[in-house]
Amino acid sequence: MIVTRFAPSPTGYLHIGGLRTALYSFLWARKNSGKFLLRIEDTDLARNSKEAAEAILEAFKWTGLANDGEILYQSERFDLYKTYVKQLLDANKAYKCYMSKEELDVLRESQMANKERPRYDGRYRDFNGTPSEGVEPVIRIKAPTEGQISFKDGVKGEVVFNVKDMLDDFIIARSDGTPTYNFVVTIDDALSGITDVIRGDDHLSNTPKQIVIYQALGWKVPNFYHVPMILNPEGKKLSKRDGAVDVMDYKKEGYLAEALLNFLIRLGWSHGDQEIFSLEEMRTLFDPSNINKSASAYNAEKLLWLNTHYIKTLPSERLIEELKYFDVDISLHVKKDVLIDALRDRAKTLKEFALHVRQILDTPQNYDEKAVEKFLTPQGIEILKGYFEALVSNGAMSETSEFELFTKDFLEKKELKLKDLAQSIRIAMVGSAVSPSIFEVLSIIGYQEVVKRIENLISYLRRDYEQ
RNA sequence: GACCCCAUCGUCUAGUGGUUAGGACACCGCCCUCUCAAGGCGGGAACAGGGGUUCAAAUCCCCUUGGGGUCGCCA
């Protein structure tokens, strides 16, 4: 059985890079009817916070990637980790190191000065004298001192590290007794039965260290897939400076979770020429072995295009639900279907969609001056007045087609084109020269309010001329 | 600096020795049209450079260049 996991550390928000590896892990598990586990890596008590952990979980929930089983919190498992530290100590596969931080710094600096890669020199590896007073030891693992460590990465292929210039006896437990990252990751992955580790390739050089631990404990090394980083549009590492990297920002900006997921799966992975993937298609088609080897730059326009696509195809009920997040509730509006059909193709985000809804539903408080100047010329006003009178004497109507028929009939009698009237109506209805098709807008607004809005505009114009 | 990874249009990518190097986003043009979009049609745009291997190289090998990552008692 395939078991994958996502293991964020709660130092901030859920990053889109993290979401992508989570997506890949999720899909790979689901495709193989395996399990997808979630683990919170909160061993750094000073830097982690409960709020950050909750924020990550909330974002995760929004994306709809459901994890299996209980969420593991590493902060609750310190006693467990200690038993494995002790086991290695007892087996003489790890040892206490009494070197102080200051001494380490000195060593590091001299190595840097010699243009060497800084590494611990192993001075306490076989130490059995009396340690100096007042230094609480760290626990270091006995790593191999020569040869190579290699593994077959599912994305990169065969990766080989030379032990000599790469590995040292790294710390598995700090002087205060708490275990370190590489150690707990390995313990938890092994104990959880993780078979496939899919993570960012910034972890590539942690992998040989983790393999050392697997081997020291006599455990089976899992399959690794190191996926390339996401770069910003300039090709540099994506960071907070580049704006939207927090997954929840996408929700706030009006992106659909399925659009974000679709965007992310295509960043570094592809299936021929296909661009649009439903979650179901992702599940059946995804395979980590065709993840790209190279890093990919973040391209906001493609995401926007995908979001536009998903808004266009989203069931109306879902759209109405999503709009509520942006303080627009049209669930009880009699013309909600006309409204949605009129706007669906013109919004790139839900936020924009909500704005468009308000522009139609709210009575305009002011009018776009340039539009008024351009279209409400003396003749324009005359035509609008004529239309207003005809509208009043005709009496109420409701459907889009009724408004259309009535308007075309009016124009025909006056020997006018729709062009001569449409913009004026538009200004009366929404205050500007931009809106969906006017017949739909009239129908949505409703006869009474339509009459009122035209009247408003006419009296506004009269006031304007009197001054 | 050392080590590791990477390299096809501006961007995301297809391509696994023989293709007019394909698709998508963006851009430009045309059409549709009551505005703005959406949509339809069309266009420009790439194998980083240099050596090999081969009848044949975007595809295999080497070097150079460029980019990225890692070098913590952080994760």
C-alpha cells in the first residue's frame, strides 16, 4: 500500500509550494487506494504557534484535500523520540558531544576561511575521558566516514552524495534533550509506514542524513520524490515579497479552490496537452514519475485564466454559495439565474463577480461623467425621455424577452437603432457605460426599479442643465 | 566558496534519435456586437553556447555559461 504524508511546520501560513506537494502526495495516495497522512512538525517550541497550526489546517480544509487518520503533532511525541535516541546511544551508534556552541563557531569559521564546507570534526566520537564542567552534551549520530550515499529519486533519478564532503556526525538531540528535525522526520515517517515521501527539493540534501538514520535503526528507506521549487516571475525563489504565497490569500482574492489546485498541478507536471483537470482526472492521471525536473516560475495570468474558466463552468448553486463569502447573497433573488448567466462570463474572480452583482442590484449613487457627456447629448436625452414615457404607458413586464421586444418595437417606431439608446439606459441602470446586455439587466432590476432609475437619471440631468 | 539539482517560445509545458519542434497563458490582428467582457478565426514567438557519438541529435556523452537549492543545538 502507498502511504504518503504532508508535514508542514507551523511557523506561518500554508504556502502554495507546500500546497502543491500536499496535492501531489494526496493524489498519489488516492490513485493507489493508499493513505495520505498529515503531521504537524512543531518541535521548535520557540518558533511554532498554535495559531499558525490552525491557520494551516484551515487553509488545508478550504482546498478540500482530506487527510486520513489522526493528525500527528510532533510536540506530543518527545518521549517517543527519546527512546530511539537512547536506543542508538546504547547500540553505540550515537554519542554525546561536549563541544560548546562557541567552539563550534570557531571551527566553522576556520573551515570557511579555508574554503571548506563547514562540518563537525568528530572530536567526541570516540571520547571516553571526563567531560568539561558545565557543558550539557548534544547527541550526535555516527555517520559513515567514507564512501557514498546514493538513492533513486523518483523525480531526479539517481542522486549520489560523497560522504566526505557532505556528511558529518550531525546532531539528533539538542543539549536540552529535544530531538532535531532530521531525526524526528525519519522516526515519524518510519513509524507511520510512509512508503513515498513527496516534498520540495530544498530537502534533497537532507535525504542522505535521513538515510543514515534509517540505516542506523535498521529500517527500510522509503521512495523519495523531490519536486522542484516554484519560482517568482523573475525566476527567483518565491517569497512573501512576491505577494500571494499564502493559500488563504487566494480565497480572499476570489479564487476557486479547484482553479488553484488545477494551476498547481500543472506547475511542474503535465499530461500531454491537457490544461483542465477535474479532481477526478487528477486522481486517475497523476503520476509523480512525470513530475518535471526543473523549477517553474509562478505565472499569475494562467491562474487567472483557469479561475475564469472554473467560474464559467461552476454550477449556479455553488456560485451562489461562494458569493456569500464576499457579502453578496442572491439566493432569494427572483432573477438569480438571469443574473448569474449575465455575469458568469465576465468575472475573472469571485470578488469581481460580487462587485458586478452589486453594480446591478444597487441603485447608482452617481454617474460616470465621461459617459454622461458622451451619450446623454440633447438628442440622447430626448430619446431616453421618449423611452421612459413609452415604458410607463406600457405597464409592467418581467422577462428579458419582454424588455427586448418592447424596446425593439419602440426603436422601430422612432426609426432608431439600439445603438442610439442602449448606452443611455445603461448609464441609468448602473451609472456607467459598462454592463452586461441591457435586456438582461432590465429584467434583473425589475420594472418598478427600472422606471425609477431612468427617472433618477432624467432628474439628475435636468438639475445639471439648470445650474 | 564547497556540495547537489536544473536548462524547449516572455511564462507553463509536449517531445524520450528521423516532427514543417505541438498545445496553453499572455501579446497582436480580424470577426461577432447595445458597452465591456466572453467566444470564433488567424499571427508573431523557443531547443543557452561549444565540442563529441551517430547516416541522423531538442533528445545520448563531455565542457562552458546561466539559474536554483543546501551547507544550524531551524524546519
